[in-house]
Amino acid sequence: MNTALSGYQEIEHTADWELFIWAADLPALLETAARGMYALLQTSLEPGPKETRDFEIPFTDRETLLVDFLSELLFWGEEDGLAFNTFVFDFDGSSLQVRASGAPIRSQSKEIKAVTYHRLQIRETSRGLETNIVFDV
């Protein structure tokens, strides 16, 4: 059993990619999921000054928030060629405000078509939260 406070592990999947993610709380789960997704994509960033993007995600439930957050990161990668490695989150009850900092993508070996809801359920455990997330490739 992994005793790190947060982390991710790739799970073998027949056609798509799947990650098992665990973290102490929802902000840490979101950040860990982003790190895991970028690892699956084999993303590396250009050195140099950081670029920041602010965005808002309406809050309906934790699972939708996770899918929408990761989908937003994929959008910025496709639209502006950016990937992010630092996040500041602010929950106001009805939405999540995100300040994401990162850099232009130097290289990315793989592609994700979509973040899916397949088997997605965020579970509370003795160490915090955990979930599996499947990416359509």
C-alpha cells in the first residue's frame, strides 16, 4: 500500500488510459489528477517565465468538477499550447476559481481525446479521497 499523502498510478486498460488517484482533499486530488494526466501525455514544458490562466468551473458535484477541470487543462493545451504545474483553488460554494501557472509545451508524445465519466466515483477513505479516471485516447 502506498503511504504518500497524494499520488497516482497508471492502471492497465484495454483501449484507453486509466489512473488511480489519491489525495488528502479535493484540491489536492485535482492537482494530482492534473500531474497524472500530464505524465500520461509525456508532457514537458519549455524553461523560462511562467504563464498564468484564470478560469472558473461551475460546481455541481465532485466528479463533474474533476472532469471539467481536466478537460479545461486539455483545452488550454490544444488552444494555446500550454500545460500547468502549479494551481491555486478557491471554492465559493457554487464554483471553483482556478489560477493555473505553467509554460508552453516543449513536447508531448501522446494525445487524449476526452476525459470520461466511465467508472468515475470519488470515494472518501481513511487517507482522504480516491478515484479512478479513464481517458479516451
